Amino acid sequence: MANVFSTIEEYIDTFEGDKKNILHSLSNFIQNLVPEAKPTINYKMPTYKLNGNLIHFAMFKNHVGIYPGEDMIELYKDDLKNYKTSKGTIQIQLDQEIPFDTLQKIILHKVEILKNKEVPDWKKYHDQYADITNKLVEIVSKTDLVKEFKWGGDIYTYNGKNVLAFSGFKNHYSLWFHNGVFLEDKAKVLISANEEKTKALRQWRFKSIEDLDTKLIESYIKEAIQIAKEGKELILVKEPPKEPPKEPQGILKEALEQDQDLHQAFFALTPGRRKDYIEYIDEAKQEKTKINRLNKIKPIILEGKGLHDKYKS
């Protein structure tokens, strides 16, 4: 299996001189600012994670790229006017000063967004199925697949294309192929766990180590790699994005109706600030998260401030 960087230090050590110093300064800055963030390699770049991707960075020939997300770049575009930016990327030329003050505001803003985000724990049942994991790692290590860290877990790729992953769950262990829809599946072992959300993905489930047929698994992996080489992908027609509500609804509407002071303060805000609060509550998937967010924003609304005002000072 091809070698890849497994730690940020390994990545940084491939550079010398000023480039190495710049990368060290960025990494140390992020680590000191958010000690709880986890350093890793994601998309072949140094990455810090906190309930999701906090920030990526990478070195290029003439610049260092920093990737905080498109929304952060848009929000802080005035602070970044002296730097080249594109969709989701800040490019800092090697002869430019790194804007640590602006990066601090961006990173802390993202921390605020991510800290209450609920993410799946893919390793919750790791110990329960350690023997299966070890066997699959052994099988995959004999191929040309590269292990990368994405979406909170290990993904095996070929030339950057997602091929397979595996993990334990409460009642079964799953090996899934990202473009499994193209596999011939002669043994009829694959299932589609969620057709609505994962149209191309197919799973192979096991109960114990005895269920693993090494030669059969190797043949499926070989076919999956060939599919990646051929560039086969299921082209999906994206649904139009959901329009956020224009008026308060649900628990936010109830809170405004029950609290006259909150109602008055909310509707005294500009339409843009009201929209930010409405979307902030609406995008939460679980009722518990909506309630937590509501309790968090109430004092900010009563102060007559917008959701993001403190990050613009």
C-alpha cells in the first residue's frame, strides 16, 4: 500500500527552511489556540478537527493555503482583502505575513459553531470487533489503496477516489464500498443500507471473524479498485437547496410568543440578523440541539446583537 503522511509532523518534516518554519508556526498557533482540537491528516493535508473539520492548511510552491471554509472567508472578507482568496481557500504568499489576528477570529468562530455539533462515534464498538478490523487491515494493506481520514474515520482511496471503509456497529460489522453499485456481486453479499442517502454505496455485513472469506473479500476489493481506475461514478441529480424559513417557526416562534421582551428585541433587529437566528435554530436536526441553541441566543438577542456580531469586532 502506498505511503502517506499519517501525522502533521511527518508532513512538515518533508519541507525545509522558511516553508518548514511557516508550517510549524501555523500548527503551533492552532494547537495553542484550540488545545482540544485533534491534529490529523485529512484530504492529504494537515488538519485540526473538533466535531468536524476545524481548519486545513498545506504548503505549495509559492504560497501556503489555508482552508477554513467558504462561509468563513465570506464573513471575514474585509479582513482578508490583502490576500488572494478563492472558494474556501486563503492563499498567503511566502513573502507575506500570516494574518494571525484574523485567523484567530475565524478559528474561534468555527469553534463556536462546531463545539455543539453532534457527530457519530465510528469507533464506539471498535474493541468488540478488533479481530475483524485487524483482518481487514491486513487484507487491504496488500493492495494499492491509501488510508485517509475523512468524516471522522478511516477511508481507503485510490488516486484520491473513495473506494472502501469498514467499522463496527452495535449488531454487526460493516465493510462498505463507496461505488458498490457497480460491483457485480456474484456472491450476493452486498446490501444497500439507505437507498435514499447512499445510492452508490453498498455494504457487506459480518457478525464474527468466522464470516470473513478472505479470498472472496480480496476479489471484491480488486474489482472495486478497477472501478476506481475506470472512473465509474454514479451521477446524481442534486435537489434544489432547501429554502430557509423567512419567519420564526417551531420552538423559536413559541419562545417569542411567550416572552414579550424577547419578541420586541428580536423584531427590532435587522432582517439579516433575524434570518441568521432563524437559520441557526432551523439547521439543528435534533430537538435537544434546538433547545440548547435557543437558550444560547436568548441573551444575545436581548442585548440587541446579531448572532455573529462578536466575531466582527
